[in-house]
Amino acid sequence: MNHRVYTRLPRTLAVTIPVVAILASAACSSTDPDTPVQNLSSTTSTSATQQPAASGDSAVVTQNRLSADAAVAAAGAALAKCRADGLGFVTVSVVDRAGNVIAMVRGDNAAQHTVESSREKAYTSAAFGADTSDLSQRTKGEGSTIADLPGTLFLAGGVTLKAGAGSIAGIGVGGAPDGMQDQACAAAGRDAIASSLG
């Protein structure tokens, strides 16, 4: 049977070792008496600030975003247009450029698949900065196309929202029998807030 033997440091060593460690730490961090610590830090910060940042080299990017109120207004206007056309069974999604949903409204009796199709149409138009009906030609051809990108849907029914020349959001409608009917509703949503986009 193994027996472990525990020994205790003598009381003087238990006190002396921490004191020596503190003194050694202080000695290592001390500097030349002619160069006080505060001068070192001020010299470092001065040299860092003396190098001006190159024009346009900011590490922070400001991005325009669609407000929640505008997204709700656009979604409501799109659904209202669809209802007026007898197509109240659609879903309308408004997303930012990354595809995050800002507002979504599911019409009465809208099928489950309309939720995802409206979101994907909205994201596709926002990401590419064009209406999905205009993008569908780019999905044709041999081999891989942009239609293979996950989370995208290149069917008519998605419109882009722009502030100036840049796309900031997209509106997608899914569920009408024809994609161009979806797109007419999405366009009505865009028209409802167009004057506030600048």
C-alpha cells in the first residue's frame, strides 16, 4: 500500500517565498531611472498617433439598413396588393442584404412552402441588387450556375430595395400561381416606401 507523505513548509519559508516573488517582480518591471514609466507610455502613444491613417483605410464600415417600420409598411402594402388581386394566400418577406428577416406576413391560408420561397426570393434580390425576374436568365447554362448557391431562389417574385445605388434589402412574395403576380405584389410593397428610401 502506497502512503503519501505530506510535508509542510516551515512558517518562515511560507512567508518569505511570496515576499521574494513580489520583490523580484518589481525589480524586473523597473526601468532605467532616467526613463520613468509614464514617459515610456506617452512616447509609445505619441509615435502611434504620429502616423496618420491612410485616406479611406477606416476599419469601421457604415452600412445603410431598412428600418423595421419601413419593412412592416412594405410587407403590408405587398399583401394588400395580392389581396386586391384575389391572391391573399401568399407570404411576404422583407429581408436585409444578409437574408435576415426584418418583417414577414403570412396571408390567410398561405401554404407552408410560401414562407421559405418568399424569404429566399427576397434574399436573392437583396444580395444581387436586382429583381429576381431579371436574374433568372443568369441561371441558365451548362454546369454550375448561381442557382446552385444555397438559400437563393431565382424565380420571379423578389424585388430589391436600394438607397442610392446600393441594395439594402429585398421584398419577396411567394404563393401566387404565377411568379410575375408575386412580383407585382412585391413591387407594390417597394412603391409604398420608395419616397423614404432617398
